[in-house]
Amino acid sequence: MRILGIDPGLGRMGWGVIEEEKSVIKAIAYDCIETPTKTTDEKRLLLIYTQLKKIIQRYQPDVMAIEQLFFSRNVTTAFMVGQARGVALLAAAQVGIEVITYAPSEVKLAVAGYGGAEKKQLGLMVKAILKLEILPKLDDTTDALAVAITHGFSGKLAQKIK
């Protein structure tokens, strides 16, 4: 199963494609879509959408795993991230890719073994699980890989329950 993990954001949207086969998970590709801050929101969203469509077309994922929004204070940031997340959902829906959502605590629990894990712990586990020589430069990319890994670990279980 090929999984596209997404860590949504307007300024930076992390993405990672992994493949899970017979309980072995490996990284296929990963990076971050970055948008210029001095560009209008609609142009930034268009850039995310265009880049994401290219990623989907190139790597042909079977499913998109995306992080659920969690904001406690900054409503403006929540709206901006929500718009970027919506663009990602649209890109998946247009090509018929199933979308599964995971809460940040679910991702931390699945990857690091503790729902309150720190970013550093999560990063070290992503590196170990995917056997990466170095961590991605940006946390957004690491988080996207962690979301994909979460689905790789729990996707089979969810299918069996269905």
C-alpha cells in the first residue's frame, strides 16, 4: 500500500510518500511545499494544490493520511491551515484517493509510543522506522512522514475491523 502523509499548512505543507508491504515500511519520497508569505492567500492555495496534484500524479498513492487540525488559541492560523487542508482534501477527492484523518496524539502514540511525545522523540522514531540517514530539514516533512507511518501501522487493523 502506498500512503501519502500530509501535515497541512499554508506557509509549509509537509508531505511524505511511504510504502507498506508485508509490515515493512519504506520512504519513497518526501519534502515540503513552501509558499511565499508576500503572496495572496488564493495564490498560495493554488500553489499548494498544483504541487500536490503533481505529487499525487507522480507517486500514485492508494490513500492519503492527513493530520487533523488542532488549535487552542490562534483562530486566524486555524482558518489558514484549514484552507490548506481543504485544498489537500480536494486534490485527493478529484482522483478518488481515500482520505484518513489522524489526531496529533494518535500520530505520536503510533510512532513514538506516547501520545504526548515531543517533536524530537517523534523525529528520532521516524528516522529509525524508515531507516533514514538524516532527518528531513523541516519538522513539517517529518510530521507528514509520521502521519503516513501511523496509517501504515494502523491501516491494516482498520481494514480488518471493517
